[in-house]
Amino acid sequence: MPPDEVFKRTIQFGAFELKMDTGELRKNGMRVKLQGKAFQILQALLDRPGEVVSREYLKSRLWPSDTFVDFESGLNTAANRLRLTLGDSAENPRFIETVARSGYRFIGAIVEIPAHPVEIQAPTDASAEDTPTPGRLRWTHAAAGVFLAAAAVVLAYWAAHRAPVPSSFRQITFRSGTVTSARFGPDAGTILYSADWDGTGNQMFLANTVSPESRQLEFKPARLASVSPSTELALLFADPAKGNNGITLGRVPLNGGAPLTVANGVAGAEWTPDGKGLAVFRIGSRESVVEFPVGKLYRTAGTISDLRISPQGDAFAFLEHPLRGDDGGLVKLIDRNSAAKDLSTNWASAGGLAWSPSGREVWFAAGQTGIRRTLYSVTLRGKLRQIASVPGTLTLYDISKAGRALVGIDRSRLMIGASVGDDESKESDLSWFDWSHAQDISADGKFLLFDETGDGGGPNHSVYLRNVRADSTVRLGDGQAVALSPDVKWALALNPKKPTNLSLLPIGPETPRMLSGHGLTYNWARYFPDGQRLLVGGSFPGKPLRLFVQPVSGGEPVPLNPDVYLSSAIVSPDGKQIAGFSQNRRTVIVPASGGEPKELPIPFPAAPLQWSKDGKALFVRRLESGATLQVLRVDLATSQYRLWKDLAPSDRVGLSGMLDMVMSQDEHSYAYSYTRVLSELFVVDGWL
């Protein structure tokens, strides 16, 4: 019996699970009706994931050669029925992509769940009187050989896919706050981690799997980057006034001593397996790079996290996040020839990565929707399998040589605090679901544009408009919110999986429209006051981020000259100037028609938030203000500044970051976003 008849296959993609032999489709464990041609199309696409399956092949598979039917119409109808069942769309596909004039392609990430083999039983009713003749004896031996071969296949498959040893979790941390990094020590019974407990800032701790106590290490506030085989630590010391450029990489023995500075402007580091060298990555304002030992191995306009070196020291793996400010992304591999390739892509959230002890797999935590993550492994050839799923947001920190996993399980929320109208003493919680992010507010403070990119926002995220005075909220469409038009008739939205287009979502009865970047990858956009043009931050393939001006009507993005990029960029009320935060961490103003940036003489790093209504002042955020969001009003003529607001939620337990603020032009309303993360650290046995 062929193996594909002996073993049942089950394919998992997104929230769906399909039994390939029976056609049983389930979504989140609930049975979904899918029959006939629609199932046959899905089965054909899942047999060849990532490949174009031609219309001709599908016709031959769905209809016998002697069948007389309108193939084109029938195929289109079946494909549409399949998309409807999966909640997919041809315009913004998550699973099934239409390839023009060719066929269809399955583009979602799939996991093949190991199946239990069908039991094969030997005959039990043979008669002793039925003595075989020599010819029959030869046949019996041959049949026995076939049976033994089949049994060997079954046993081999069972050995490879037998039920795993039940996993066991040992909790390491018990305090309220956020774990920011963790690694095993060389003996795998020791755990080193950095955490922000009770809002006191990042501190270093030493723990073990025997005792529930953790001991604080006597280092100045730092985040753990890596642990060498000789128990030397690589630590990251931050100067909040300098952002990523102010992070210093130091090396220090575990038993104490003064840190030795290795490099500046480093966002992360990893020891080589022999403990003699460090690979690093940097996140700049326009691009991010991986370096080892001194040369640039890889660069991207996005951001990088979780850099890890293989146990053999001949390859690098890391997470790349193409859209800045979003943790969605892909697993990247750099091989011994310094060639980079994608191992696993299109994850809505990804956090935490480690090599298996053999070096043949990369393990990582990621989710296809929302912020919840599942543990997966991927081979160096790109074969994906699911390891484990837990309630909460999973982060993989390390895997020991013995196969123990060190993971964090977080309860995370992105929340909105707001004050609306003249009563500035009253602040409200405007959070909607689990990951609410305030993105823009109308000039009069009546309407708040926000998005939901967690579990509550659905697989394609959701854009919402809240009438804060009427206390009503309406969902505008899919995507991440970007900006509100000055006339409050349109909302810009971005699909992080396809950031080469912007969606124009109507607030009234109009029809949604798409705005093409003509090859540009959008990072953000702002409306000019006339509502006819956009200021865009983005990049073309292989190029760093820069500023562009693009007509809302659909023309091509025109680069602002000279080549410049500003974060936190905002357009003046008259549309003639752009204020932003430069690469050298200065607040600058650039002519919207092009020209050299002019620095404002503010004696500290500050990111612009809003122009005053008359254009004579800037509201800026002071970047080294610690756990609060300090908003200052800067007079542009005199450069004098004063504190306008010092914002923070009343409950600061687990407060892990104050993101940004939007404010109305009349200065009477504002909303700000902040993250709250409560972490628990575990050592897990039984996954490997």
C-alpha cells in the first residue's frame, strides 16, 4: 500500500485545519462546510504550496475529459466559493493568490501536522490444514516480505513521529513587570535575564532551575544581549537621550568587574560559539545592518531583532521586520557564503529565535494573526513545523545544548489614554480591544483614528474611527491606520503584508480606493493641509528610507531633495514646512519644496508632535523623559520652551513604553498610546 494511502495528512494554515483525505475543514476547532470543487481546488493548492497551479491542471483534476461544462465559469465559481469559506479576497489575499492568465497560488504559511499511521493487522484465520504448495510458499514468502517492508515503514514513521514526551514548565520569575531578555548560562541550569520589575528600569538577575529565588547582579541598569561559553556577558547600556545611537555594548565577566566598552550605537549582539567574537546589528534612522566582525553582512530599510549564530558558527539567523514600528516579519538566514535568504515569511507577529542544538533547524515564535505567537521550527531548506502553542504571547529566548527551552509568556496590551474637550483634568481610557493604537485626531478633537492589530483586530487588522464626544465607534476597514484627511472624509490605511499600496477608506458613502507606491514600500504618510498631497516616508527595494511627496489622485511619489529622511515628520498649517527628527537626533525644519534642513536650538533630543494653529510654535516630545511622555511647547522665534503636559497612566505596573501622542489643532484634546506587558519566564523540557 503506498505511503499516501497508509498515512492521513492534516494541513494547518492560519486558523484552519484540513484533513486532506476526508475533506474535513475546521476553523478554530469548529467544523466548516467545504465540499465538491472548492475542496478539490484547496487540496490541489495545498499539495503544491507556493507554486502556481495552472487553470489547465485544475480543469483536468476537477472534471473528467469527457465532461461537457463551461470550465472557466465553473472554475471561477468554485474559487470564489473557496475564498468565501476562508474569508479571503482576491484583492488582498492571505491564502489564495490569483496569478493573472496562469492560475492560482497558495501563499499562506502551512504546517503539516504529523498523523498517526493506519493500523495494519496480520491475518489471524489461517487454517493449519491449508498447507501451501511450493509455488504458494514462494508467494507467501513474497507477501510476508511486502508485509514486513510495510511494517518497517510504519515503525520508522512511528519512531520519527511518535507522541512527544509530555512537556513540563518550570516558572523562573514571579514579580510584576517585564522580562526584556534571557539566556541560559553554560551549564543550562543557570539562567541570566534582564527585567524591568515594578517600573524601576532594566536590571540584571541570576536564577536557576532549582530555587525560585532570583539574585540581582551588581551592574548598572542594562539589558542582556548574550552569554559566552566562558560566562562572559555582553550587555547593552542605554543613554535615553541618544536613542539607538546611545546604546553602548559592553563585555563583563559574570562574577563582576567594570564593563569593557566594545561598540556604540549597537541594538543587539551575539557571541560566537567559541566565545572569542561578537556579531552585532544596528538600527539606524534610515536602515539597519548586521555586522561581523567589522563588515556589513546585510542591510535593510526595516528593523532587525534576535540575531543568533549557529552552533557550528557558520550561519546567522535573525528576524527582519520590514515595516518599522511593527513586529510582523520574517525569518532570515545568512549562510557561510554571506548569501541571505528568507526561511519563513508573512508573520503578523514574530518575537524570539534560537538554533536547535544540531544546527539543522531554527526555532522561532510567531503568529499569523494578532499578537499571540506559536512556537515553530524551520529547516535551512524552509520546511516548517509547529512545536507548541501556549496561551499568551510567547517569546523564545534560548535553547540549551540539552534541548531545554527558555521562553517568556507575556500578557500584553497596547492602550489609549485620552483627554477630550476643555476638562483637561479628566483623562479617559479609550482602549477598544487588546492592541489599540491612536494614529490621528481631527482638528477639532471630535474624531479619533485608531487601529487594532492584535487578536481583536482580526487576521487583516482593523481601522476604526471614534466619535469621542458622541461615544460611538465605527470600523472603517482592514489594515493599519495611517492618517485622517483634513476634511475627515477619508482615512489612510496600510496593509503591513503588502506595504506597496495605501488604502483610502471612506468615512462617508464613497467607494474605497487604492493608492499605488509605484514600487515604493510605504512606512508612513501624512496629509498636507490641502488634502490633495501626501508626505510619505518609504523606500524603494535595496534603498534606505527617504521622504517623498505624492498626489492623493494617484501620481508617482516624488523624492524630496536633497536626499533626506525625518522620523516623526509633520507638515506646517500652511503646507510650506516640514518639521521632523533627523538622523543626528536633532529637531529640524525642512522646506516642503525642497532645501537644506534647519536645526532648532533645543538643548535635548525632542521629536515633533504637532504644529500650533498659527504655525509659530511646535509641540515636541522630550525623548529622555523616562516613564512619562513629556510634551513641550517650543516658540520657533525665540526657541524658548515650556512644559505643556507630562503624560502617563495612573497605574504604571507593567508599563513598558510610552509610544506617541496625537493632539487636536485647538490644543484642547489629545490621545496617547502606551504598552503594558506582564511577563513570566519559564524553562521547558520535552519540546525537543
